[in-house]
Amino acid sequence: MHNKKITLYFFLLYLLLVNSFNSTAQSSLINIVPQPAEINSVEVHHFFLKDNTNILFVNTNPEDPKIQYISQHLATVFSFYHFNITFQQEVCDTCMGIIFKINESEKTYLGNEGYDLVIHLNHITISANSSAGLVYGFQSLVQLAPPDVSVQPQDSLLLPVLHITDYPRFEWRGSHRDVSRHFFDVESIKKHLDLMVLYKLNKFHWHLTDDHGWRIEIDSYPKLTEIGAWSVDRSQQRWTEGTPPAEGEKATYGGFYTKKEIQEIVAYAAARNIDVIPEIEIPGHCSEILAAYPEFACDDYSYYVQIGPYWPPKAILCGGNDDVMVFLKKIIDEVVELFPCQYIHIGGDEAYKDNWKVCLKCQNKIKSLQLNNDEELQSWMIRDIEKHIMSYHKRIIGWDEILDGGVTPTATIMSWQGDKGGIKAAKQGNKVIMAPNSHCYLDYYQADKEDEPEAICCYIPLEKVYQFDPIPEALTDEEAKFVKGGQANLWAEFISNTAHAEYMLLPRLSALAEAVWTPKREKNWDNFITKLPTQKQRLKILGYNYCDKIGKIK
Ligand code: ACM
Ligand code: ZN
């Protein structure tokens, strides 16, 4: 045979072998969630992880919290092995062990969060353009090991020889948590953040204020937490049957985060490549504010920190009282100090304006500003707050209702009432985060109601979350560029403890992760389901509660 033909023959044979190994390897050994962008398995061999394996950090900063997270967690996950961890500047071709390396020259296909994970016969290399990518490469390495690696001594640990090239489909991969309807302590939030990094999610949307409790310490307005963080205790009643406070009854149920605790959580998140986005809800959902500072209401109703269902929410900050704007801006001044991320979420949803309609101050404001209606008064308040937030070089996010009275081009819209808000926003050139209540509301039932803990309503089983695509079909390719990503929301009306919160999050949050990380072409429900038993084993060992049923799509 001609030389070229021989080369071609062997090349084709090689492709055949590689491909046939790929499919078996992916089904039996590779249980990474979210599914990586590309997996190439080139040899049917294994790397053995042994005692005294060298761990080398190359071209990284030992002070970088993400690098410290990796080195500490390597020791926790592979707890039965002793590793020699060293840091060095130069890349070495003959190094053995596990090498975490920042690329000397940037590989554009990886972006800021992607990574290459190459397992050779005698060493492993995880390389990325940034330490964020190394955090994610590390997660994939951990998920290639058996789930019980941290609790069960193994004689020798086998890892498949392969090459993964991986990067996210979307920059916004969010998980939201309501801590107002019920308060959750720092440990509960840290466990949530640990889950997020496991699934390569990077935005923690922290719903800190609402009718049922104000959860963030603000020095200028101490009554927000002295009064606003506490309701009367109805923990022994069903949520739907909570009785209003009795005359003189003490408010003892709730809690809040001190500034120190918030800083601790923000740092914990940052080490896991997670930005924390605080939500300070305006102008509605504010009974707890009005309980503490009744002067910011339109009326003289005696507001209290809510218990149980509260619908429609009557409480609204007076849009015609200039002191309200001073109050909100002072709060923002303290909030921006605590949260280094680029965004502040200002809420804006479900602001029922009955009080505004009969408030002289509000109506005078509408006239003096030559506004057309109440929606435009809300829009004016939000624009004013946005200006203040932008003076800190930060941007606002608001729920899709903020579109109603008009928004500035700089506002980012979070689409929750299905995808229509997202579509409208993207078509007019606003950035969008998709969190539609058709696919992303993890407080809804996930299996047949009869056998499930009581939930707020509705039905979103695992497969429905899996089907979520952040890009609505109605958008052109150009318009779709405004969609930054997607997010799952966990409202806590019916969720009062960590075990229940985890039950609602899991495994649905892992399905959301494939929707926001994995390239569309690699998403595959059957493959996801195949990976589920290993995932659940891992979650159990990590101490998480999860739902073991798979509700059918109806
Ligand atoms: C929402 O669910 N009210 C944003
Ligand atoms: Zn008013």
C-alpha cells in the first residue's frame, strides 16, 4: 500500500476505536454533571491515584481564595491519600502527579471559566485561563472518582485516561434562595453554595427582604432588623392557616445576617467562583419595612411582619414621599459595601398599587413629574435608584414587571412570568436572565402531590427542568445575544428548614445546571438519567437531602 493510504487506514481504524470507546466510557465511567462540552477518551487505560501523589500548582497565586479552595478540598475529597502540595511558577514537561496550571498564553476557546482536563497514564493536567476554570476542572476531576472516595479507603483509585475540554454555554448560571419567608442560617447557605460549585453554577441570588422578614443588618436603620426580622411564631401551624398576631404578642420567629456573616458568605462564595447578588425588594413586598418604619407607608395602617399567606400584598412604599428615596439610597450605600458583585437586584414584582391610587402624596408626585399612571411612578422610583446604584459602577436587575412603566437600556430583566418578559426585553435591547415559572420554580411540586410535602402550587418535575432552554424560540440570533443565561428560584413560603430546601433543590438543580452549562448538542435526557444514581450517591455522602422520585411529564 502507498504510504499515504497506510496512514489513512490507521487513522480511520484509530477513529473507530476512539469512537467505540467513547460511548462505553461515557456510559460507564463518566458521570460528570453538568455534561462537559467535549470528552475525548483516547486510551482504554487508567491513571492510578496513589499515596504521595504530587499536587503541583503552576503559575497560580497561592493567596488566591479559589486556589486555596482547590487545595483544601482535594485533601477533603481524597481524604485517604496523603498528597504533597507544591507551588511553582514554571511549567515543567516532566512533572508527575496532578498539575493545576494557569495557561501562560490565553486559550480563547476556554473563555474565563473553561478548562482542559487531561488524564494521562502517569499524570493529570488541569489547565485554564483563570483560577475560576481550575475550580471547575477540579469539580470534574472529583466527579470522575467514585462518590465514596472520601469515606471509603480504596486500594487504588482508577481514573479513566481521557481529555475533556469544557466551558459554559451561558455566563449567568443562577440559583436563587428566598430567606425571608423563612430564615436560614449561615451553614444552610454555605451548603447551598457548595452545591452550586459542584454543578458549576456561578450566581447566587439572595432574596434578603420581603413581607415575612428583613434579613440584612443595616446600621442607619437598626429597626429593620430589630423589628423587621421577627414575626410572631406560627411554626406549629400550616402556612395557609397562620393566624395574625394577637394583641401584645411578642415577635420571636425569624433572624437576620450580621454584616460580618454576610462578608463571610460572600467570601465563601467567591472562593467557589460564585457572585452573590443581593435582592432589596422595592416598592412592594415590604410589610416588614413598614412594620419597622410606618412613616414610609401611604396610609396609617398598622403593618406587621407577615405570617402565612399574604395575598394580594397590600404593603407598598409611598412613591410620593421623598424620605422614602433617601431611606432606600442609604440602604443601597451600605449594601454596595458588602457585595462586590456587579449587580444589585431591586425586585419590582407584584407591587400592587391600591394604596398609591388613594394617596395624595403619590398622586401629587405623578402630577408634578408629569407621569401618566402608577406604573410610571414605580418606573420613576426604579430609575432614581438605578442612577444611585450606577454611581457605584453597578447595574440593576429587576423582575419582569419593571418593564411595565418603561426601563432604561441599562437595566437587566429577570423573566419569571414565563418567557414573555424576557422576549420583550431582549427585543428592545435589554439584557435578560431567564427564570420562567414554567421550568425554573423549584418550590413547585416535583412528583405526585399526594406523596409530597405541601408545596405552593403547580408541577415542575425533573424532566421539565431538564427541558429548559434559556433562549426563547421567539428570539432571532441577534436578539438571543441579550440573554445572559438562566436561573432556578427557590421561594420559601412552604419551606422552613434546610433538609426540605435541599429536597426541593435536588436533583432539579442539577438538571438546571445542564440547561445553563452544557452545549445544546450535548444535552441528553437519557444520559442525564443514567448519571443520576451516581449523583444521588454522591449527594448522600455529602450530606444532602434529595427527592428520590422522578415525576412524569404530564
Ligand atoms: C416572583 O416570583 N414573584 C418573582
Ligand atoms: Zn403614597
